[in-house]
Amino acid sequence: CGAALRNKGVQPVLDAIVDYLPSPLEVPAIVGLDPKSGKEVARHADPSEPFAALVFKIVTDPFVGRLAYMRVYSGTLPSNSSTYNSPKAKKERIGRLLRMYANRREDVKQVSAGDIAAVGGLKFTFTGDTLCDRGNAVILEAIRFPEPVIYVAIEPRTAADEQKLLNALKCLSDEDPTFRFRVDENTGQTIISGMGELHLEILVERLNREFKVWTNVGRPQVAYRETITIKALCKGEFSAQRGGKEQYAQVVFEIEPSQKGGGMTFHNAAPVDLIPHEFVAAIEAAVDESMSGGVLAGYPVVDVVVTLVGGAFDETQSSEGAFHTATAMALNKGLRDAHPVLMEPIMKLEVIVPEENTGDVIGELSARRGEIEGMELLSGGAQVIRGHVPLAAMFGYATDLRSSTQGRGSFNMEFDYYASVPPEVSERVLGSA
């Protein structure tokens, strides 16, 4: 046990880090990919090797501006020089290099293998990007972030704060890759999304405290998805006159479900004599657009493979716009024919409660469509309940748990996977969408 605020127990932790964790020289070389050949490239913790570093955090500092924290895996980087962002193929100018402490920062002239430092003024670099020597480019394994599962509408209390709010949200999304915001094209509302109620509550509180933007926030909404359950063949044909010119295009797609978490995948299997290569990019863009809003309630379509298998064109009448329209027509029909279903985020849940309240808590979770997968007795008479529960059923659970355990219960949950919504719940959701 310890408390950093009172400097209790900090020294044993630091001693344990020195004693038990490996130094950069004791771990194997980091392996990345060559951006040109795709082959694996090793970088050793050696200051004389080509420079390579991974940006793992972005922080908006009120005095210095946006700071990128990086861990240097190999080579040396001096201040007032330049480096290369390999995933984005952009040159970055390095101004000040800073060694960060709890409440102060120190300028350094260079950083080398094994160092952790911060650099300000980077234009293109965000969390997960690799900075490296341009002549020896490498892409280190990026950090993967889960998709947001909950969203709310947010607005400033005064119209004068509208631009201030958007600027503050941009800073927060730069810092936290699991936080997103967008302006809804249909309603004009600003929508923020994140990993849970508490996540968004903290970010809204930061808007008030750090950015001095006071806001009104709507009810939390679940980020549903749509998918298909059977394979379907769909055809779209567009023939019309636009601006005095005939337009014609025909496409044939095969759509089928893919494995969980597969997202949306597009393949082109159409012969060149049926669909020329110059139209494939427009068709793929139309597929992406169609899959961003499904046929049930306009939620994004996931876990589906779309294969272009055929079609027809006319040398004088076909255009990218005609193929775009034909694709949208085909997929709209195909999604309806493939038995679409609604999917909801399922959360991995862990509840710690006093043993005497276990029955009440399990009953409450079952009423929220939860599936209990195991329990474990802790010392001191506390019980750990583990399971899965739909996010849509968990709004307000913190209050209910406190009341059923006299304030002694606690829980944490994280996103695990998407699953089909039961028919009775689906009808309710689609009725209110």
C-alpha cells in the first residue's frame, strides 16, 4: 500500500523497478517493418544505430503547447534537427527536446537509445506513430485502440463558446485516442464518444476545469452496429440522363458475413472486360459509404465481406458517378436480402461486493441481461463476481450497486465484443431510432 500524494510507499516501488525490471540493454531488439519492402527490421538499443522511437502519448501543455512523449529504441536524436514520421511519410522538425519530471521539465541537447523524452511542435505525429531516420525508415508496431462504445450529444451553454468547445475537443481527442468527436450532418449536434459513462464524465469535467468551457450534455447512447447473417448476391443498375448525357453502369456484388471483429472487407474479383480498373476506386469508395450506415437504423455495418464479381459498362456512357450510384443501389438491396441484425457492445464485468450481498447483486445483473461466468471469494469476506453484460443495460448501475451494498460494492467493466441484440430488445431500439 502507498500514497504518492503523501510520498508513502513510493521508494519501495522505485527500488523494485530498479531491482526487477530489465534495462533497455537486457531486452531483445525491437522488431519493425520496412515501409518499402514490408520485411522485418530489428533495432537494437544502441546509440550508434539508426534512430527509431515510438510516440506513446500526447499531452496538451498550457505553456509549451502539444507535447509528444516518445520512447527511443535505437540511435540518437539531437535537438534543433529533423526526423521522419514513417507511417505518415512526413518530415518532422524537432525543436526542443524535454526530459519530463512530475512538476518541471528540463531541456536536453539530445536523446539516445533507452531514453524517454517529450518534443513539442510536431505537426503530423500522434499516439502510435514511429519517428525514425529517413534513410533507414522503419515502422514499429503501433498501439491498437478499441472503438468507442458510448456516445452523448454535447453543446456549449453560450453560442460564443462554440468554437472554443471544438478546439478543446480537438485537444482532448489528440491526447486520448479512445475519445472521438464529430458534428452530425443531419442534426448539427456535436457528438462525443468514448469507452464508458465515467470516461465521458471525466472528459466533460476537464472541459470545465482546464478549458473553461461549460456545457450541456445529453443522455448517453449506445454505439450499436449492424451486420448480416446469410450470404446474398445483389445487382445494381443505373441508367439515366444527366445534363443531356446518358449515364450507365451495372455492378454485381456477393456479400457474406465474416468472423467477429472482421470489420468491412472489399475484394475485386470482376473481370477487367466487365469492370475496367479506372472505375474500381469509385466503386470501393461507394462501398465504404454504403457500409457507414446500414438499412435497419443507419448504424455502421461490420463483419461483412463485399466482393465485386461482375457488372457492365459502356465506353461512352459510363462514369465514376454512375458506378457510385449503381453500387449504392446494389448494396442497399443486398443488405436487406442478407437478413440484417442489430449488434450491441458487450462488456466484460467484474463486481466486488460483501459476501452477504452476493445474491442481490447477481439478481440485479440477471435483470440487466448479464451472464455470470464465475465467482471468487477474497480474504475479508468480499466476493468477486465476473461475467458479461450488455452496455445498454448498465446505465445507472453505479447508483443501484451502491444502494444494494450500502456503498461497499464496486465494479469495473471494459468493452469485450459485439453480439446480436435479442429480438424484443431490437424492436425497442429500432422503434426509438
